[in-house]
Amino acid sequence: MTETARGLAEQVRYRVGHLRQYLAAADDSILGDQTRLYAVEFAFVLAAQALLDLAGHACATRGLSTDGSYRGALEVLAAEKLLEPALAEKIAGLPGSRNLLVHLYGKIDHARALADIRGGLDSLEEAARRLVAAVDAVS
């Protein structure tokens, strides 16, 4: 595994670990505490960014052409069967979710964002494992 892939996968695991700790609290508790809510959303953005960077790295390492977008990288990896269809579908919205929080496109529904984050942690970790394997296969 390349150092780049290893480092990005570790960032995903590290941030998801923090998210699991933060999300031990009830939704009402998180939504009622702006500092805690921002910690959850920021940790998610960092985990998502690391995974998206890993997706781009996997494409580059394997010589796969993309349109240069995060979504495009995920689509190519799914088309090449480097991500299983069910997993690819679960993380397909990741670039949009990340962009919403980073660029503040429109009004954020924090309750929905929190539910999406809760439901996506296993998929983030699994996708990171799969992408590392995709890099390892050619390294």
C-alpha cells in the first residue's frame, strides 16, 4: 500500500472513531449543543474528504480516467467494480453532503445531516478498506 493510501485510510478510520464517540449522545443532545453539532459535522467533513481523496488516488494509481470530480471518481471506481454496487450506492451522495457542509449551499437540515452521518459510518470505513485494496493490487 502506498504511504498516501495508508495515510488517507487512517484519516478515515481516525475521524470515524471520533464520530462514533460524538454520536454516543442522543440526537436531541447533539442538535441542542451547537459546539457538539459542529464537531460532528466537521469530523464528518474531514472523514469524507479523506475518503474522496483516497478515491481520487485509487483512480490515479490504477490509471483510471475521471472527469476530475469526486462524484466522477466514485462512479469510475464503481464501474470498474472496485467498489461493490451496494457500497457505491451508499457513498454516492458523499460529495454532495460534504459540499453542503463546506460551502453552505442552502439551508442545512442538521437533523437530516446527523441521521445521514450516523447511517454512513460503516460505509465510510468499508469504502476506505476497498480502495486501499484497489491501490495495493497495483502497487
